[in-house]
Amino acid sequence: MFTPKEICCRVCGILSGLLLGLPNLFGALAPVQCFALLPVLVCAARWKLSRGVLITAGTYMALGYTLPQVIVLLLPLPIVVILILDYVIVMMVLVLAASSLLSRPTVLRCFVFAALVVVLDWANFTAIPIWGTAQSIVRPWSSCRHLIAFTSVTGMGGILFLLAFVQAAAVCMINAGWINKPMLKAVSVTLAVFAIVNVISLTGKPVNTIKVAAVGWNEAAVERFGDPESGGGFENLLAAPVRSAAAQGAKLVISPEMGFYVDQFNRSVWIEMVTALALANNVHLAVGYADAPRNENRMLLVDNSGRVVDEYTKRYLTPYENFNKGDGQPRFIDIGGVKIGAMICHDDNYTSISRRYGRAKAGLIAVPTLDWKQIRFAHMQNCIHRTIESRYALVRASYEGISAVISARGKVIASYDHVTDGHGMIIADVQVYDQRTVFSILGNWFVLASGIFVAGYIIKSKWLTKPENAV
């Protein structure tokens, strides 16, 4: 039989997992994460529980976090198993650390716990990088763009540090039953520092404006008009929207990932069709296609004179995607002094590529994508973080997903859901900047600093030798 405390710990684990995970399905609920950790942390820090009970609570927390998401996203079974095991380890360590660290209400221990959570989240999407930063616990905070401008300095880890520290401090005071003035002071100072960095990160003026368009479609449109590389499909899915966008003043039009299938027999004809379309409409094109002979997922960059400027090959492949990988090196096309970079779909889940464009002062990134119905909102949530971190605008054109124009501040200026609305086009003016951010220059320095801080505490206190609350 379980004791009441053991039952409560399990229930609180599930509750914390659900509160952490639901915002990933409903982005507007991101602020719920401000108190999501409290149930499990209060139990773990208040009662003297065995490691077995704490590990079980962490397991329940991981299940509460992952199961609703994997059910909704309909991920393949092997990936579901890997992700669940991954989060079980992360949550178990989190609960064990809370029991050991937060049983005594000190500011230092709260900081150590927050830093550890940052490292755990980073390890989660780095050690097993199935979906990149889309695996991060704080992915849904892209819906609160004005509150997370500081990620241009800290990266996504800064969000998690703030959430974990404030809740750890609250737990210490709840369990102690009294107001800890040093703790309140530490919370106030931490919030003030992040607020100041946030305000500073919102400064800066755009240097230019460019009108861009994205064209997208779904399987139903292909069935209706024919293959996109054929006459009727090309005309209705790409050529007609490009003419419309150009007539409205668009300087760049992009189309979806693998929107076209190109082999050695139709390549020359297809390229001639694309370049002629750019020349006839005085518009630059970024066209996603599958290159059969090279077995690569590529993007063709064509300028308004009909010249092929460059090509980009997708670097990060999703599971079961059997293309040859690209080198991930930046590719650019210049439009009126605005540097336009290139990524393809899953690439925007990895900051190793996105930061390169930030360091190069790209003003806008063209991102052809191919999503599926269940994953499209999660992918959209995550790609917004790239714009805030590196301060460039982003335009994505989707096959079976969401096309969008996103500002360098993370604002969705225009969007179109091709799953529900079929083929179509969006067009919008977007401001561009030429500022490098701290994150684009230094990368995950905040995670490194957190790791050093935790390691220093462990070495100095020999914390791991005997957890204080284990019985």
C-alpha cells in the first residue's frame, strides 16, 4: 500500500507534467508554466521520501508531460518510446535535485536548481536531437514574444532559468511557512535584471523594409491541378501566385519544401520554367525541390534577372528522411541591399545554423517547409524563437502546413494554414535589421555558465554524495 505522501507525490508529478506540457499544445497557455513546477517541487522538498518514490514521481511527471503531446502529434512509435524515456530521465533528475536542494531554503540552492534545470533542458534536445529545440520545455513561450526578447542574449535557456528560480524560491518559502527577505530580494533582483535586458533587447531600429510572399499548397491541390512540375500544376500552384505577388510589389516569393520533384530528365526544362518566371515578373524566387539524382532536399535561389544565384541543401533531416545532408553553410541572395538567407524546414529547429545567419547580419531568412497536420503548430511555435534570438525576419512557405511571414521581433505578420484552406499565398511588408545579437555571437553561453555554476557547487559541497532527504 502507498502512504498518503507517496500518493500525493505521484499525483503532483502528473499534475506538474500536465501543466508543463499543455502549453505545447495550446501556446496561449504558456504562462501556466509559471506555476507548473510547484506541485511536484513542494512535495519533493517538504517530505523525506525515498529515492524510489522520487524517481516514480519524476516518471509520472514525464508521462504527464509527454503522453498528451505524442497522442496529439501522432508520432511514430519508435520516436514516442525514445522521447518518453528521454523525458523520464530528465524529470527524474529534476525531482531528485529538488528534494536534495530545496529542502533548505537558501538563495544559492534555488540558483543551483534553476541552473541545473537549464542544463537538463539543453541536454534533452542536444543529446537526443530528434526535433532540436522543439523538444525544449519552454517552446510555447514564443506566443509571449514581448516577454522573451531577452532570449536574444540568453537563448531559450534564459526562460527556463527564470521559471525554475522563481518557483524554487516560492517552494522554499511555502515549505518554510515564512517570508524569507533575502529570498524575496533575490527574486526581485533577478526579475529586474531580466526585465532590463528584455527592454534593451527591444531597442534598435530597422534599416530597411521588404515585401515578401509565400506560396503553399496541400495534397488536395496537387490532385486537383496535377504535379507541380507539370504544365497545369506549375501554372496554378506557382506561376499564377508569383504573378499576383509581383503585381502587388513583392520582391521575393518562396515556395514549399520538396514542392517539385526534379530528375535528370526534367531538370533543364524545370529550371528554365523557374528562371523565366522570375525574369518575366522581375521577382526573386526561392524554390524548394527534391533533387533526385543527388538525392538531396534543396532550394533554388533565383534573382529577378532569371539567374540561378545559389542553391542550399537541407542540413538537418527528420527521422526516416533518407536524403544526403547538406553542409549547413549559409547561402544568400541579395535583394536591394537586404541579405536573404536560406534554411529548409527542420533546419530552423537548430540554432547552430540559425546563428550563422545572425552573425552574418541577415535581414530575412527564406524557409520552405513540409509539415504534416498534427505537427504544424508545434513547428510554427519553435521557428518563431529563431527570429527573436538572432533578430531577423523569416518567411516560410509550407506544403501541408502553415505559411507565415514573421518579424524580427517574433510577430506573425501574416499566415495561411494550407491544411484547412488549401493552396494559397500570403504577402506582407517586413522590417529588417542588421544587428548581431549576443546569442547569435556567443551561442549557448548561458547554458555553459549554468553548467559551470552547478559543477562548482557540486565540487564545493559534495552535494551528490548523500542526498539530504533520501531515506
